[in-house]
Amino acid sequence: MKKTILLLLIWTAICQPIWAQVTIEQLMQTQMALTEFNGDEDFNIPQVGRSEDIKYKSRTIAALYSLILPGAGQYYIGDGVKTKLFLGIEAGTWISYFGFRKYGSFKKEAAKGWAVLKAGACPNNNDDRYWVKMTYYDNRDRNEGYGEFGYNQMASVVERENAILFPETPEYYWNWDNKADRQKYRNLRNQSKTAYDRADITIGILIANHVISAVQAYWGAGKYNRRQEFSLSGFKMYYSFNPDFENPSVIIGLTKHFN
């Protein structure tokens, strides 16, 4: 009897399709756990799948996740590559944003320091117009030193009664030593402005990354669901195993599911 069972197991292993990659022990354990054996007529054909068994992914949830955090929706549907891609873009863009802001602030402070050193500007003046006008005018008041026109003098001539003049107080005083020093101040200000402009561009990139990630997650969830449904129509192996020691039998075959 033992020889018969051993030969049966060997025959089953040889006849088993290569692509199934399931050992006879696994077949026995699975079948015995799922089915009660009642002799030769106990023939089990496992279902290849039902639509209610599919674990669908919500397109709306996937899109919402990625809209909040790019890559989260891709993680939800199990797309590891795109998860890393969108998260990487998000992290890199935020690093760029803070980097540009930091560089812009550094150049802005450097420009102020240069104006204090070379034009006698007041470091405690928080009026942005003061620091902007200093870029274009040699001094505040009138011809002083090498200067051609001061801001107040020029504004009075050009804008007349509409001119907004700086008060003649120490807080609004400046006078550049020479044109080269003023030009360097202007260059520092321009570098600061360029850095802040690039920081603003990164905000646009961040918004685009959120939107694109959400759209891709929505599309990816639909693709995931279609792939799950398609798997229902593939070939599946079925088997029936009767462990009756007096009359054991194993039947192996293929099924094709049609919608």
C-alpha cells in the first residue's frame, strides 16, 4: 500500500504543469483545508475568480491622497516607482524653494551692509522704498559730492506736487561715494530679486506636481482595477485530490474563464 501511495505522489509531481509551481504537499494541504473528501465523486474545481472578490482601488481616494501629498496615491495603488518619483520631486522642490529664499535673504542683507558702509545708509530703516531708490539715485537731497541729482531734487522736478519725498532726517540719509559702489549695490539687489523670483517659480512647480500626481493616481487606480478584472479571464489550474488510501486519485487540468 505504501508503494502505491509513493508511486501516486511521484506520478502527480511529474504530471503537474511547470507553470503551476505548487508542490504536492501544498496541493494536499490546500485541498484538505477547503474541501471534505467523499470518494471518487468529490471533484473540486476552484473558481477562477469573481468580480466581488476583486479588491478595487478608489480613483477618488487615490487622487485625493496625491493632491495632498504627491506619491501618496501611487503608494495606495501599489506603484512603488511613481511613489518615489513624485515624492522625490516634492522633496527636491521644497529644498530648492527654501534654498532660493535663503540665498535671496543673504544677498539682500549683503546689499544693505554695503549701503551702510559705502553710502552712510541707516541700517534700521525698514522702509523698502528707501532701499529701492538708493539703487537709482546717488543721494537723497541734491548735488552732493560727485552726485548728479538727489532723489528728492529729481522727484520734485519730474513729479512736482505728486512727488513723495523722503524726510530730511538721519534715518533717510544716503550718499554714495562713487558710481561703482552704487552699481555693486544694485547688482547685489538684483541677485537677491532673482533668487526670490526663482523661489516663486518653485511654488508653481510644487502646485503642478500635486495636480499631475493626483491625475496620474486617478488614472493609475483605474488601470489597477482593469488589470484585476482582466485577471479573471486568464487560464487557471484546477485539481481534485482524493487521499483515500484504498483508492487515491489526483486529477489536474486547466480552466478558461469567459465573461
